[in-house]
Amino acid sequence: MWKSSFFRKSLLLIIALTTLPTAMAGLFIHAFGTFHIERELNRSHQTAMNSVIERIDGQLNHLEMVAMLWAYNSSFSSPLQQLDIYQDPKMVQELYRSLTIIKSSDPLIEEVYVFLEKDDAIISDTFGIERPAETTLAAYRQLLQTPYNIFWSDSLPPGNLKNASPYSLVVRLAKGTVKSNIVMVFRIKADLLHKIIADAEPDARGATLLLKEDAQIISAGRNPADKPSPVDLGIRDMIRNSNTPSDSFVTSENGKRYSVSYREIKRIQERWIVATATPLANVTKPVILISRYILGISLAMLLIGLWLSWMASRRMYTPIQQLVHVFSSDKKSDDTVNEFELIVDQWTHVLLERKKLQQRLQSQLPTLREGFILQLAQGHLYALTNEEIVERLEKYGCQARDKKWLLLVIGLHGLAAAGSKFSQEDEQLATFAAANIAKEFMQGWPEGIDVINFQNLNVGILLPARAAQSVHEQRAELFRMAEELASTMHHFLRVKVTIGISKVVQTAGEIPDAMEETLQALKHRQAHEVLQVLDIEELLPHGSHETPYPFEEEKVLIHALRMGVAEEEVNQLMDVFLERLQERAATELQIRQGLYQLFGSIQQAIAHSGFNLLQLYGGLMNEQLVALREPAAIMEWLKKDVVPPFLAEMAQTQKLYLKELVDSVLNTIHRDYMKDLSLDSCADLHGTYPRKLSVGFKQVTGFTFIDYLTNYRLDKAKDLLWTTNVKINDVAEQVGYQPAYFHRIFKKHTGVTPGQYREQA
């Protein structure tokens, strides 16, 4: 395949189309997109840091607001001024509830308690009333010396609060416009404060700090405030030496580069600083990762593009390669062959052969059409439905769909009379001459006609009815034409001529019955008349009385008998016939008469099928029928004594007929296998229809027609390949195949090409 220039060129073209754009896009993104991505990531990082700082500031603001609200709440602070913690337990309980409410008002609050200087006591809803040690009391008294009403302090001991931050929010309760000796202390949850600060740098590889204005560490995020990391200390020192309230810069610590951002947040009576330090590797890591992804994806797409290019090229070239192998399978190698020149050359040859075959088919089509219409008119195609007949007629070039038909039946008489050009033995010759005259005469008919040569001094003419004319106008024209045709035939043949005109045939399936009816009408001719034209509608007028006899059901039943269908199906049709007869008949006498008529029709069908009634039944059938009085008994007698012997004899005859028919077809295949044979052509040649031949062929040989013909031809081809040096294309033609099709079907059945089979042989 690689040796083929077309394959190489197509592969390189597809590779260029599929891989170059991807590779160029990957290189461009890697070279020019990294800078922009890094810049945008840095900007996003700064925005995220500002958002975190604002969130921290907002949480602390909320805590301070809660403290101020309670500090100036007179309903809370005023009762505390007169509270006697030992004499007023109810007031103490109310204080406990208020402290519980205050503690739940902000998630940062670990504990809230009140210090009463007059009692040297601390009141908490968790620990109750406590009297702290003297050193602790000194710390709380020191708070009362502070000039501010609300402030942050880190001077209070933690006491029993293990999770409390050293920093507390202290509120001095108001006593009107005078400062009181009562303070409320809000202890902060150390773990929650550290978590809030730590969340400012979620990667956990940098540093986050909450600093006082003097750069004292309040929280170091994930690190203890009293054990800051070297990075924490380095950042703290840089901020301490800075003179700006907020800034962003890049610094190095322990061999790593950090992006540092800090900003002041105003607290009550002081300022705090929130700082974050993120390793530059964390910022640039997404850029590097995306860049690597882009390069990796580009490489993967390049490899996929190469693979797809290879597969697409093979897929595109496979049909061409198959055509080349088919067209040049008798050659040793096709690698150096110009594929398209070979295909064009061989295709031209195929088109020429196709044209020859079409010409042969067109030349044989009239013969096939004539044979089919002869079988149809003679009633040999009862097994076909009307739709199947129409399809076959259209296949033979006859526009039969939605058509109505008319029949002319020509009868020749007086062949041996004085002045005739024929003798009594010249029936076929006279009929042939009459058919030719009819063809010439009817050429003026605007639509296609078919002339049927019965070869028994009768000629039929099948012509489509004209939709544009009324029935009266059409019959008048046909009558005139028939008179002219009869005169012309008498002039040339010197015989008596009688022409019968059928009634209008509504469907193609009714043509056999109309032909038989018209042939019967010829018996009404006047013996002494030389030229006669008989109109069947005038000869066979229909009465106006309604008859109870079910003619349609009888027609179906007789057709089934003549086709030799199964006895069960015939019995069902007979039951349907009797049911319709009983529905329509008024008396039992009419039913018996209908059954007598059915028996007569069955006898006629048996006789038409070529069977001898005496040999089948031995006589006395009429006497047996007359002896039966009940309709049910008559029907039972027909089912048991009349129908079964006929069906059995017909089945045996059909087997013999099918055997003879298939043997004749086999002889045709063995003799003419190199010719253009088909199931339809063999059926027409042997006077049957394709379905019947197909079923019979399968029953007798065990093979379908096409399988048998194919195997026989291939066996002959193998013999020629084995025993002769005839070229493979010539072998194909000698067994009835076109070379291209022969190569394909030979390999399908044998697994090797004809050339390979010859080499193996």
C-alpha cells in the first residue's frame, strides 16, 4: 500500500491538514499565552486577598457593634448598678440569660462575663459567680483605669477558658452619663480567629498574619501566635519597617519567593494589619500546569492526528485498492500500476459491456413480455395477485398501473375451404400470419398494445382503454376497427374471420377470465358468414334478477382447487361458500341447487385440470349426490368423497410436474450456463412463473436457483483455472460473468482470488 503514490500523497496531505493547525495552536498558546495567563492569575490573587481582608474586617466590626449595643443598652446596664448578687438571685438569673443571648449573637465569642468592682466578682452564664485571685482582680481593676469605654486588651489571664484568645474586647457599662465600675468582657474563640486568618491563604504553603499596629502578632493563622514561623517573622519585620498602610511586594524567604499583600483595618482605639504571603510557585503553578497541559494535549492531538491520518488514508484508499485488485487480479503485482488509469480503463470496459447487455435485454424484452402475456391470457398465472401481475407487466415495459383493458379475440375458420392459402395442417402458420397482420394494423393505436398468438387459429389483442373516451365512444371505435381488421385479414389470408370484443376489464388480474369469456363468445358466430364482429356485451346480456349464488366465493374455491392447496384450506373455503349461500338463499331448495351447481363447477375444474372423472371416482357420482337431501350432508360428501381424491391426484401430478420442470431447467443451466440466465427468464422459457419455479427448484434440488447456478458456474471456472491457461477475464466470460463481478464472487465463495486459486493449483 505504501508503494502506491496516491496513498503516500493522500496520507501526507491528511497529516498536514490534521496535525499542523493543532501543533501551531499549541506553540502559540505556550509562547504568547503564558504571560497573559500569569498576569491575570496575579490580578485574581490580589482580588481574592482583598476579599478575604474585607471579610475579616467585617466579622470583627460585627463583634464590636454587638458589644457597643449591649454596653449602651439601659435595660441591661441599669439593673447591674443596683445588683446585689447575694440577695437578688432572680436578677442574677436574668443576667445569666442575657449573657447567653449575647454569647450566641456572634460566632467569634467564646465567653462573655461581667466584672463587678463593688463585689470583686465575675458573673458568667458558664461558670456562675466567681471571686478571682488577687492578681486577677488587679488586672480587672486596671481595666477600670482605662479612659476608654470600649477597647481591645491582651492583659487578662485566660482563666478556665482554654480556647480563648489572649485578646479580648472590653466594654465599660454606662451609668447614665457617668462611668460605672462594671465592665463586660468578650473573650474571642482562638481557634475560629486562627481559622479565619488561615483561610486568607488556603494553600497552606504561605503565611497569614493578624498584627497589631506595633507589629505584635495577634494570630499567625495555622501557626501558634507565640511560635511564628521564620516566614511569619520575616513578613512581620518588613511590615514593621514599612511606612504605608497597605502594600504588595515580592520578597524572598528561605530560598523561596513570596508575593506579599497587607492592609490595615481600623479597630476601636487602634489599628490592626492583615497580611498574606503566597509563594510565587502557587501563583505560577496554574500557569505552568496549564502550559504543560497545553503542550501535552498538543502532543496527544499530534499523535492522534497522525493515527487518524493513517487510518483515514487507509480507509480512503481501501475502495481504490479493492477496485485495483478486482481489475488487475490476474497480474502479479499492482504496486506500480497507476490506479486511476487502470480503474478508468476497466470502468470504460464495464460500461461498454453494460451497454451490450442492455441492448441484449432490450432485444429480448419483447419476447419475454409476449410470453408472460400469453401465460396470463391462458390462465396459467392464477397464483399471482393483481398487484404482482401489474408489477411484472411494468417490468416488461407495459404501463399497467391504474389501467383498464379491452380485448379483441380473432378466430380463423375455413382453413381448407376453396380459395384459402393454407391447408388444414397449417394452423400455426396461419395464426402466425394473422398475428403479424394484427400487429401492423394496430400500430396506430396511441397506447401500447400486445398481440397474443395462441397458435390454434386464435389471436388475442390486449389494449388499454382510453380514459378520455366514454365507454360508448370506445366501443364504437373498436367495432369499426375490428371490421377493418377482419376485412384486411380476409383479404390477405383468404379465410373466414370472426372478431370478439370483450367487456371492459377493470384490473389486470381479470384478463384471463375476460379472455376465456371472449373466446367462448366466438362460438356464437354465424357459420356461413365470412366476416363477423361480435360484441360480448350484446351476446351475453345480464339479467336483472338477483341470484343468491355466491359466485365470488365459488371463484376463490375453484382457484384453490386448481392450485392444489391443502385440504384444510379447501374445507375452510367450502364452509365460507355454504355460509354465504345460506345467508342469501330463501329456501332449502335454493341451497341444494347452489350445492349442485358447485359440484358441477368442481367437475368442470377437474376436467380442465386434465383429470378423468371416471378414473378418479369410478362413476355414479351424480346418483350419490341426488340421494342426499340435507345441505349439510351434501357439503360433507363433497369434503370427503369429491375433493380429497382430486387433491391427492393433483399433488402427485404436481410432484411429477415439478420434477420434470426442474429437470428441464437443470438441463438448460447445464447447457447454457455461460449465457445470461435468471429465474425469470427460465420461468418464461419453460412456461411457468418465477415463484412456482423457485419453490419447486428448492424442493427438488435443495438449493435456490441462484445458488445452484452460481455453484455450477464456479465449478466450471475452477476446472478451467485448473486445467487450462486461459486468461482469467476470458474464464469469467466463458462461465457467464463479467470479469469484475467474477473476481468478487469467486473470492466470496472460495476465500481466494481466481489468480491465487490458479497458483495454488
